[in-house]
Amino acid sequence: MNRRHFIATGGAAGALLQKRAAAAGPVPQQILPGVWKFSFGKPEKITPVTTRHYAPAKRGFDGLPTVSACPVNVTGEGSRRGFLVSVPLAPNEAPYGLGLQLQSFVQRGSKKRLRVNADPKMDTGDSHAPVPFYVTTRGYGILVDTARYATFYMGGKKTVKTAPAPADTSAPFTIAPDALPAAYRRANIRERSEVLVEVPEAEGVDVYVFGGPSMRQAVQRYNLFSGGGALPPRWGLGMWYRVKADYKQDDVLKLAAEFRESRMPCDVLGLEPGWQTHAYSCTFVWSDKFPDPQAMISDLGRKGYRVNLWEHAFTHPTSPIHDALVPHSGDYQVWGGVVPDFLDPQATKTFADFHEARHVALGISGYKLDECDNSDFTGNWSYPEVSRFPSGADGEQMHCLFGQRYQDAIQSVFEKRRQRTYGLVRSSGALAAPYPYVLYSDLYDHKDFIRGLANAGFSGLLWTPELRDGASPEDLIRRLQSVALSPMALINAWYIKNPPWKQVKRAANNNDEFAAGWQEIESKCRKVMELRMRLVPYIHAAFVRYHREGMPPFRALVMDYPEDPRTWAIENQFLVGESLLVAPAFAGESARDVYLPQGDWFDYWTGKRHTGKQQMRIDVPLEQIPIFVKADSLLPLAQPSLHTADAACWRLEVNAYGEKPAAAMLFEDDGSWAPALTEVRLEWDATRRAGALRRTGPGQYEVTRWIPIS
Amino acid sequence: MNRRHFIATGGAAGALLQKRAAAAGPVPQQILPGVWKFSFGKPEKITPVTTRHYAPAKRGFDGLPTVSACPVNVTGEGSRRGFLVSVPLAPNEAPYGLGLQLQSFVQRGSKKRLRVNADPKMDTGDSHAPVPFYVTTRGYGILVDTARYATFYMGGKKTVKTAPAPADTSAPFTIAPDALPAAYRRANIRERSEVLVEVPEAEGVDVYVFGGPSMRQAVQRYNLFSGGGALPPRWGLGMWYRVKADYKQDDVLKLAAEFRESRMPCDVLGLEPGWQTHAYSCTFVWSDKFPDPQAMISDLGRKGYRVNLWEHAFTHPTSPIHDALVPHSGDYQVWGGVVPDFLDPQATKTFADFHEARHVALGISGYKLDECDNSDFTGNWSYPEVSRFPSGADGEQMHCLFGQRYQDAIQSVFEKRRQRTYGLVRSSGALAAPYPYVLYSDLYDHKDFIRGLANAGFSGLLWTPELRDGASPEDLIRRLQSVALSPMALINAWYIKNPPWKQVKRAANNNDEFAAGWQEIESKCRKVMELRMRLVPYIHAAFVRYHREGMPPFRALVMDYPEDPRTWAIENQFLVGESLLVAPAFAGESARDVYLPQGDWFDYWTGKRHTGKQQMRIDVPLEQIPIFVKADSLLPLAQPSLHTADAACWRLEVNAYGEKPAAAMLFEDDGSWAPALTEVRLEWDATRRAGALRRTGPGQYEVTRWIPIS
């Protein structure tokens, strides 16, 4: 099809098609090493890139190989519908990403309209965090810089009206169709196709191409372009527990004491809506449930707890900042509250100053920023897409950017105080990597949640498959295991009074009726939480690589093994850091399939060695979430502790897997705003079968034991 | 908010907002009695009205009262986003409609993007048959004439930046908020608001306002404007049964014989994909499973059966019409087949001629037009919204119109042959009332299906809650009861070999393992099917009113009783014709609540009289779907027959309810293209307690028995 043709002609409706900008073949401009920009027509003024808060992390590019030429050509054209971008898709090329997609993985053959939505129950592109970025097995990524609900057509088949183009023989991989989901098999994977991206309303758009040459490196470049990955404080990597929404100050203190007594690890306690005088919409003012928040925070701090506050941004008329926000807010209310225009510096300042004075100055460590996705499709009436904001954004643009600009407002407090934070947010978008905020959802399917974990790593997102309650103790433990191997180990008990291990049934739990033998469940949960605590140094090091190199700490197998098509459809396993492969188990399943990629792998629990490039059926005993350690790696494991401030958390046992374990790096983090991150090198001498810890200066990590496993 | 203000100004993005046409306050033009048209800006050339096939049924307006002035004022304005229309919404005003919405009913407070989608699992406006039309309790309807995915914001609350407008005291009804769903209670129902409709891409739009003065009359005017309602042939109102997709010719004949033998009523047998040589995409050519279709159709015809064919429009390369269609089809394939441009007369003719020659000429009675909704959101790749068609339509427009223009193509065959048909279609839209096609869905929630029945009547649609199989025999019977009281009494056994009453479990059914005591289930199902057959004359008469007066034969209670707010949220009961109220029962429920509106009502099964304006809890014995008959009405019931060609179907018993039953009208229908429809008047003499049948000429109906019930 000659697209210029159909633009120029057309029948009845053709007259309406106004060719706004058909900048066919603009020359891509290299803006960073291996990063090219195609600029089409007149791009909109409000986009993820133009409103970005973080600058690219330029130094990170130094460690990446040179990419000599832009790996794909992008074309574009305008019409009355908006702007249409086309990127070729080769036979056997598989694209991934598009943000937090909970219900699909390999995107070839799919259509996704990237619409911000709090209840993404259908696989249409609706998401808490849609990202107009994808990456393919051919080792490049594409960012379409738009704050619109763009539609991505990930390969389709045109009507053959003229002689077909010659077959493309450049495909580097052959693919095993039976390893792929049905939708993918239907998607003409063997044929040359294209990705079409339609950006509504726009008269032009900038498209960024991120070279690899590998898939992983393409994602690294995207994350570095975004500003580098977030580095959470160490305490953020401990256990989190959010208390019931109606907890009072004394209830919180009592639970905090109980956790220490019962030796259940916890670093952060989160308060849910009840802490405010009015919560839907919000006042941001402490309610009488918390008569002395300062005393509570200090008391908890002495016990090694941080406190995190739930909120959303829609500001109730009784909030002290309401009237000041009105002139700097949108023209529609949500839950009777105003919607601050976070693209307006005055709204941001009013909002941030109040948060600093009333919460952060008291010692609040961070926030859970709820409801910032678009809930108006599902029962509520969030601000419409036709809303207008003082900054000039309309509602659609604001929905696309609201999550991040809201994070900017909150971050401005922590930046000003030079204080690190880690928190939660329910919406995010493009260029999100630098934000120390983890996504979550009210959806609650365990398998979808794991798919989310695998998917989030493609698009610079962090995601927690948070634990609320369980259908059964087994479900509880399985979900807790997944949470423990995620960016944030979060138990969110916002609707249950007692910890879920005492009673998984909501009504009984809230009636203080504990399950018979709950202590055994508690004990199993403690073991899982201790596993998380043991992994804190390892996960922290993975985050340092995210921060410096843009390498996602949690990611799908295909990202590291794109040359192996058997990894392409694996959405229920994921990699953590450089050495761990996790294959979560689900309630009701006593065995599962695991695919191990190239190389040898050791079962974390038994130490048994498995050869890679094979699929295995494994038993999954309830106490064990399947974890495999790559051969020839060193795995540092801290002593289990109740929180990360405990010195035990710096004392390591190191497992040395295989014959020639490579050195592993940890990082001293003093928790400060810009930590020096002294490198701590763990080395193994295969001849002597002994290890050594080397560091450049004074520090805290020490190894108490080296354990060879082979 | 002064909207002109934000259009003219605006910050960063403001410059992009081009005011295309702000035709503030065009004068509405009365185009038909009680129907006004507001024309804004430059409307698109391809819309439901501009591509309509049926002319308005002008004569139908004669029977409606005069409406002296346009009941609401509509305003509009353009921007880069498209065209925005605003219609005021009074306090306590409840809007309904927007097409086949399966998951919501009262639309106040909701947001719906009217997107054509085959899997409308979320309540976002996605639908098989979205219709840009709504009607409110204040007795008017609004049609936004667009073939775009318009977004309807059904009332919201603006940020109060200036002094609020004075309270509106014109609301005619007070409302009981606790009778309404939660979303509705949140929707500021007591405040003055507006409906905002955003039409993307357009530079203008026509908006039609349909006066009442009652809600029901507003819907009548909309249906008459559409061309009047469809009048199915009598045989279309009998029982339907679709056979398993892989049935061969002999299997069909065998089943047909079995139904007559076992005395299970059936008028129409439907064939599923297996009848074609290739079905995804389609060839429209008989496969070798049907070696002599002509003989089969004739044989079945002699037994009183019609045959209906499944198909979709995407045309496989091996179809004899493929090559001729290519130049008249869209630029993207679906399932490897071309997409005919049914706005192009040549595509329509090629398609229709083949259907006539190969099917209709052989005696095929009609079609099931599948997959004409947009399946590309859910695993398949239908043609993209950016597709181009030779007629000038883009993919979005074509998705909005495809269902109806596809029906036009098929209808052209029946029009040419002056032959009535009744069939199925999976997508429809605005102005659909004249089409003798019933909607259906792959979704299968019984309660959603009943909500669909109540909703369809607002928007000129017909809908069947088709029966496939049941989770249990109870579920089977409950679903069959609902189907029997719907526009099409359809059993769709496309994936089960034997009738579901022999075995509800799919695998066992296909393995010829019948349930113990299946004969008892069969007997119960027969009773339900006989109930349908008894109601054929009554339902036919209701369809005549649909045809002539635009009165929906199946509709929600609120449409007849908008002055009673307790009816407003009732989505699980519906009215059939002028005298019946149906309250389906669902598997697992031994009782249900029923609300009876004003007047007295008789229980159809027991004859017990109930006073209206009350909610009751009733027991629901498995054999009985709750039906209530309005007092003072005559209900004609035919003798149960195996099909509508049986003379028994013309022999009536008439129940006379209450003291003074009003006359009831039936219509002689000879089945011809333009039947004379002789009126048959049933009258009751309260003094003599005797009835009489009066007709103007010779005919077939006769009353064998009059039964007074009071």
C-alpha cells in the first residue's frame, strides 16, 4: 500500500483528511551514544520528554558498546486523525513492553491503546502505567514521545493488492511457534510487517530509537536516557506492612511491638486513609486517630521502623491548601476535591510545602500515591479527557502525566531535604526509571501479578505483586514468596485487622478469630520474610546497577537470552540481578514447569545442579519458592534480621556456585542523599576453594562464612 | 467555567488548540414532528445518518402527541481534540441507553467511550453495539450522529471557581437514592450538571433531539426516525437451534427428525462454521460436509424447518469472490481474508450476488453475521482504526458502521427477492431498529444478559441472551426461560453434539454420555419451549407495534414508568409488549425480589393478584420464570406447536385478567414481503363475562377458549 496515495486521494471522507505533516524520512539525529531522535511535524508541547524532571544519566552510556548506525528507520505522516508512525518489524521479531501490561507479554500481533486506567481487566492496553516504549528481540527500543492515548498495532497483515515484497532473510533467530501463545502464533510472525503507532490529536511527534546491540542494552539506554534507575534506601528493601485503614495511633504502636516480639521482620509501616480528617477527597491533615504523630514516628523510629502515608492528590475543600490550589487546578472535581495542576509550579509548591511541614518534617519517610490513574471508566468520575488545566494540558495529557508529575511534587520535598525515599504509586508512564516508587494494583490475580513483574522491567517500571490476604494459607504463603522476590516486599493489610498469617479469612480476621494452628503459618511466613532480608545486599547491588547502568534489577528471561526463542514467551519466571532466576509457585499447584536458559543452574534450596537450555517439571514444596542460581556466581546472603538497621544485615554468608565463581560486587550505602557507594568486591579462589572480601575503604559488610556448592 | 476562555487562551498546549467551529447556539431545525436537528460546524461525511439505508417511517409519527418546542438546548464547540457537544442534565434526571451496555444500566455519573469491541468485559463503553443515543427520565432522547468512538460523560462536577449557579427547581421527580446503584448515588444526582460528548477527529457534528413528551415516546420517535422497528416473520419467533460446528448434512437431518419425534419445538436450524470450505476467513462455499444442500433444505422445509447460515465477512483467498472484492476492500486483512468495503456499492453487489446464488436461491432463510465487531483488542488483529477503505472511510468509522452496512449487503438479497428474513448479527449501531437481526455475545453471564435485554430497548436494538450449555440442569432451564422471553428464542449448541438437555457437561455431551434422568430435564425444557410457542401471537403483535409505532417489544420498566423512581434502577426485570412483566430467575436462587409498578398485576402461573407500587420477595420454582400480567388486559396464548407453520399456532386461548380487560390486538401475517397485517381485535364483555374475536376480513386466528382470571 502506498500510504501517500490514500492520504492524497480517498472518497467521501477523503476530503477530510488533511495532510498536516508528512515528513517522510527525516534524518535521525544522534542525541546520546546509541540513541537517535526522529522528529516529525510539529510535536506537541506537553509530552513526557518536555515535562521531564530528570536529565539523562549520561555517564552511564560510557559502559555500553558503540552502536554505529540507527538500527531501524522510522517513518511518519499526519492526518486529521492525528499522527501515524511506522516502524518495520522483521520476520521472527518479537516486541515487548508498552508499560505495565498485566495480561499479555509478547506483544507481536496485539493492538494496545495506551490508556491510563485503574482497572485494567482487559488486555486492550489499559494500564495503571502505560508506556509508549517497546523493545524487541532484535535489540533496539522505540519511544514515542506522547502524552496521548496512543494506539500501538504490533504487526498485522496488509491486503495484498500488488506484488508482495521479497522475503526478508535477515531474521537472526528461528522461533519455535509451539512455545508461543496462540495470539502470537496467529500474528504472521514469519512475515515482514510493521508496528503502527497512532498518536491522536498530534500534528507531529518525536520518536526515539535506542540501540543495543542487545535487547538488554537497548533497555539500559532507555533507562539511562530516562535518568538512570532509582536507588532505594536500604530500608526500602526490607519488609513493608500497611495497617488496616481504621487503625489508631495506639493500634500501630501495638502492632509494631508485636512484630518485634514475634520476630516478624519489618522496616516500614504504612498508614492507610484513616490517618486523615477526610480522605475521599484528601485533606492531608492528621485525624484525631493520631493525636501525636510526631511522638509515634519517633517511637517507631527507635524500634527501627519508618512510616509511610497513603494519600491521593484530589484535595478536599476542608484541606488548608484547598483554596490556594483552586486557581492552579483543573476545571473538574474528583470526589468533591480539586485536581492540582502539577504542571503548574505554584500548585506543586503549595502541595509540597504543606507535605513537608506536616509530614516529612515530622519524620515521615515517604508516601503511597493512590488513585492517580484514571478511575473514571469504572464507576467513578475522575476528571474527563476534555478537562482543562491552567498549564494548558487537557485531561488526556494530564492522565498520561499525572502519576509522574505527582511524584515530582512529592519528590521536590525529599530533594529539598536531601533525603532518600521509597514509596508506592498507582500510575506511572514514560521515563519512569529514576522514580523510587513502586506500582501496585487492586487487581489480585497471582499469575497476572507475576506477568507484571516480568513485563515491568522492559519499560523502566518497578512493580510489587502486593500481598493482601490469601484464599488459603497456601495462597498466602505463595503470594508472600513472590512479594519477597520483588522490588518491594509489601504486605498490604488495609482491610484486615490482624496479620494475615493469623487468619486469612477477612471477616474472621476482623473479628479476632484466629485460625487453628496459625503459629505454624506465621512461622512459615517468617521464613519467607527472612529470605527477603537475606537477599537485601544482593537486591541492593542490583539496584545500584539499575541506578548507574540502567539494568533492570527484575526482568524477563528474554531480556538476557533473546537469542533463545524458548525464552520468548516465558512470562511466569523472571531474573533478579545477575545470578538469580525465580519461578514462582501458585496455590493449588504441587509442581510446575521451569525453563532454564543456557549455562548450568543450581537449585537454591537443594544445591542440585541442572543443565540449561532445558525445560523441567519440578516439585514445589510449600516452603520453597523455586529459585535457581547461575553457575559460577557468588551469592551473598545476609544474616536474617528484623530490619535493615540491624547490624546482622551487613554480615554475610556467601554461597559459591560452580567451579569458577566470578567476582560479585556489593555496595556500601550510608543512606545519604548521594551515597558514595564504596565497592565491596567478593572474590573466589577456585584453586584454594576460598573467598575474600575486598574493599577500597572502611565499611560495614563482612563475610562470616563461604560455602562452596558444586 | 467559560469554555470559550480556555479555548482562546491556554498555556503550553494552548497554542495547539485550534478553534475549528464554535457554532455557539445554532437554531435547532424541526425535521420531523417532535424531532429537532442541531448542526454544528462541518460534520463528517460518513456517519450513521449519511450512510443510512432505511428512510424515516414518517407515518408512524401521526400517532404521537405534538411536542411544541425542542425540549433541550444543545451547544457545541470544536478544538484540536475533535468536537465537543454539551447537553444540560437536570437534578434528578436519569439517562439510559448508549447501546448494548451489558454491565451498567442507569448511566448518570458514568463515562463511556463508545468503542466497538467483541469482548466488552469492562464497563467502559466497549460494546458489540454501541449507540450514540441516550434517553432520559425527562422524556427526550439525544442522538449524536457520529461513526467515531465518541466519549459520553454523563454528568460530572466542575470545580467551583466562581459563584455557583442558582439551584434548579424544575426537576419533575424526586428520587429514592437508596434504590439506585452506588455509582449513581456518587454522581451528584441532585445537582444540575451536563452530558458532555466528545467526538474525536470531527470538525462538527449533527445532534438530533427526540421529544416525548414521555420517555417511551422519545424512544418511539428515535425508532421511527430510524425507519421503524423490524417485523420478523412469524417463523423467526419460534424456537431456534444452532447445531455443532462440525455437523454434517446427515447429522442435521437426524437431529431435525429427533426434535419432531421427541416433540421439542423448533422453527429454525442454524449451521455453524463447518458448512464452509474455509471459515476463518470465509469462502461462503458449501463444504463436502454438505454434499447436497438443496436437498437438505427442501427436506427440512417439508418438516417445517428453516435453515440459517453462520458466516463472517472476511473473505478467504479461495473464495470465488475474493479477487473481485480485493479492489473494493480495506488495506488490511483479517484472518488472511479481505475486508469488503460495504460502503462501496460494488463490494456489496459482489458479496450479495454470490450469497443469493449459492444460498438464498436454494432456500436459505437468513444468516448469522459473526465477527463484524472489532475483535482486535482481544487476541486477534482485526483491521486497525487507521485502515483505509476505497469509500474513504477509515478503520474507526468502518468499525462503527460495519455491522449495519454488512446487514445492508445481506438485506439487499432479501429485498431483491421480496422475502422476509430474521437473523443474528454481532455488531450494530445507530438507527438499527429496522434491521431484522438480533445481537448476541460470547460473554455468558446470565445476569449481564438480562441487563442487556433491558438496555437494548432504549437504543433500537434486539438482543438474545442465547443459551449454549448450563453449569447445571438448573442453570440450563433458567437460561432457557430467559431466552424464551426474548426477541429470539435461541439455543446455540455450536460446541455440543447432543441437545444440552441430554447432558449439560460439554465433554460428556460430546462423548454421547447422557446424564441420568435426562428425560426429565428434556421434559422441563419442552415446557419452556412450549411457553415460547404459546406467546408467538402476542410477541408478534408487539413487533407490529415496533414496526409501525417504534415501540420496543422488549424494554426496561423505567421506559413505561419514568414517574416512579423505584423503577429507575431495575435492570433485572423487563416488559414484553403491553401487558407482561418478566422477572427472570437465576440458578442457585430459590427466591427473588420483584418490583411491580403502578396498577394491579396477576401472577401468570398462579393467577394470584398483587397490588402494584410494591416490592415483593417471591419464591421461584424451577419450572416457572416469574411473569406478571397487567390487570385489565387480555392475553392470547396459542396452542403449543412444534413450529409456527402448524395450524395449532393460530388457535388461541385468551386469558382475561381483572374486571375490565381492554381490547387486545393481534395481526394476521401471511409472511409475505409487505404483509397486509389484518387486524384481529380481541374484546371482552365484562358484563357478560364473555369474549369475542373480531376481524375485518378472512384470516386464521381463532379463539378456542376464554378464561376469566380475577
